[in-house]
Amino acid sequence: MGLKRYEMSGKESIYSIINFFTAYLTINLYEEIDEDALLSAVKVAIVYHPLFGMRIGFENGLFYFEENPDPPLVFRSDNAPKKYGTLLNNHYPWMFVIEGKKLVFYTMHYVTDGLGMFNFCKTVLHIYFQLKGVVFSDGKTDFPDGAPEQTMENPIEKYADKNCVGVGTPKFDLPVLLSHNVIQPGNAKSWMLKIQFPEIRALAKQSETSVFSVISCILSRAMAKAYGIESGNIDVRVPVNFRGIFPSITDRNFVQGFSLCYMADRMNNMSDALVETAFRSQLDLWMEKGNLTEILNRDVETAERLKKDSGELQAILDFEQTTEPRANILYTHITRPGFSDELMEHIAGMYLAANDIQDDYVNVFGTTVGTDICLTIQQCSADDCYTDALREVLDKRGIIYELDRLELEPDRSCMNTSVLRNHKAIMKFQKLKYRIGVIDKYIKNIRYK
């Protein structure tokens, strides 16, 4: 029998074409990590999460996942490759890196979304601690609630419905242009903001909204203050997990980003509760099931076009993002990582961060772990004026917080997927290069002896 193969969705293929990164996940344990036990755990976890037992290829206008016949590898920080997805890690489009008590997981957005990352990592860690002698009474929470094949399904294709018509979505003007005086290109600063979930949840209950709405309000107020935005719009891009709306346990990418609009000329003078209500109302409209189904329908159409027309692929590759700085916030938050209470007893903390930050974006990656909300704030504001403004907003609302500089993990990126459009030739070349390298090393060893 041949290797199992799964065609990518339209979005997954586009993410592959543009090499769209995702934040890496750092998990801190209480004890030094056993490399051999971790590798054994990864091999077992792949049985439950076959998506992570795949490599990627390209054929007939679309990328695809293909069962990887080679074993996975894990690395220590001193021997981890800067590029993964190559022969150096057996072509897996993800990588675990160990440094003492710290475990870092890198992958790309065409493989999975934030929740898919967490799902895989919690299964790996559950098995790891079992191998280290920990006995869990909860043998279900940290594993997929369904058959392994269900975690590989393409939910976009499954739930698309051409007969469905949405009610329509909000239309807003573009976010306001920013003065070049408030941005320092290439000078990204990263901070860790820790706030208490019960405190933010209490504020959400007061405005009858959500934690997303409260934090979006805080982030927008800080941007308006830091950049002197008195009119025009601030765009707060938030992702929505489709798994709760369309029942799926897929590990594949199944989220969609929606733009919430902070209208500075009106909202600067509104109460926090009203701003939060406006955000929640906008998101509710975006999330009307008909609107979401239309998004799935468009994705199916995109996949069909890519298969039929190579020009569509080139158009995506040739697309150039605007370089003019605008008031953009990207806010991602995993509010329910889903780790069992027993597993969390062995984890000191976890957070998301990224090495690739756009100059004109404030990137915020959040995780809720127990009673802590950990928000990685990454931005390029002049003299860290955004961070100063964030402190002012938090102080004004009386929110207790910790805000400290964050040192990023080394930048490790996946191979450029453009090489896969000549997949067979590349594979042959890499194998030949590897063999030559082994032979060369062997000859040198003989000489030195």
C-alpha cells in the first residue's frame, strides 16, 4: 500500500504558499527534560494525532499532507537546526526543542492552529510523564475525544453548504494611518503581561461580554493613547475557533480571524463597558452561522481554483502587502488549553510568542493557565510608548498586573515551501547531499585516525 495522503484546504494551501508562521509554544516544567523519554512520547502521541506524523508535498496546484515513513526527532537547543521541515529533522513541518526544564514547540500555520498545537503537546506531555512513572487517574482529558482519523478530517469541506446564505457582516473603513514618528521599524520589543483571570472575568460579567472583549478594549485604548489616535479606526484582529460551532475534533487549521473595529472618535469617550459591548456585538454578527458557512464555501472554491489554475498560485505569490503603517492589533488567545488538572501539576507555566513581528502591528499572544492570563505583547513603538500607555490604561482600571521584558527563543523557521513545487527533484538532491556529507565525514575520520 502507498503512503496515506490528505489534500489541503484552500486556506491551508495559501498558508503553505506564503509560508505563514505561527507563534511558538514554550512550556516550562519543574524538572529537567529527559530527551529519550520525550522522543518515545512523541512517537506514541503521533498515533493519536496523525497530522503530526505527516510531511508536506505539492501536486496539481495544491499542497497536501503525506504520511511520513521516517521517524520523528527531538532536539536540544545546542543541536537544533535553524531550519526544520528538511532532511535534518526528517521533513517534519514541526519541531520540539529542549533546553533544561523548558520545551519549545515550533510549527507553521499551514499545519495547524493554536488549539491544534496545544492538543498535540498535551498528549505528548501526558505520555511523557507516564513514561517517567507518573500515574494519572484521568486517562481521557489529554487525548483526542474520538478516533485518530477524525483528527485528520478536513472540516472545511465537511461543513461547507452551498445552499446556505449568511445575514451579512460588518463593513468598516480601513484602520487609520500611523505617523512614522510612533513606529521604530525593526526594533521589536517583547513583554510578558500577567493578569488574573478572575479579575478580568469579573469585568466581563459587569459588561455582560467576554474576556476577549475586555482585553481587546484594553489593547485598543493603549494604542489610541500611545499613538495619539483621536479619530479613525483601530483594527483588532481576533481568531475564532470553529470547532465549537461545527462539531469537529480536527487538529487541522480550523479558525478564522475577524476584525473588531475601535472607532476612536466615538469610543475614546465611551465607558469601557460600552466599548466592550460594541466589540461583543460585532463579533456576534461575524459569528452568525450562515456567515461562517459562507467562509467555508469560499475556502472550498479557493481549493478548486488552485487545482485548476496555476495562475491563481502565482497571483498569491506575487501579492504584495501594503507597507504603509496602520493601526493594527493582532490578538490571539487560547483561553482553554484543555490540559487535565493532573497534567498541569507538572507544568510550571506556558506561553506563546513569535520571532517574526510586523513593524506596524501590535501582536498579542495569550494563554489562560489556571488563574493566570499570560499575554505576550510584541510591538515596535517608538521608545516603547505602547507599553507605557498599556500601564496607564491598566492602572486607570485598577487592574493588578505584572509587566516584564521577555527574552525570545532563537528564531527557528520552517523550510520555504516553494521548493516543494519540484518535490521529487528536491528530495533526490537532499538525499544525495546527505549521503555525500556522511561519506565526507567518514573519510575525514579515517584521515584523523
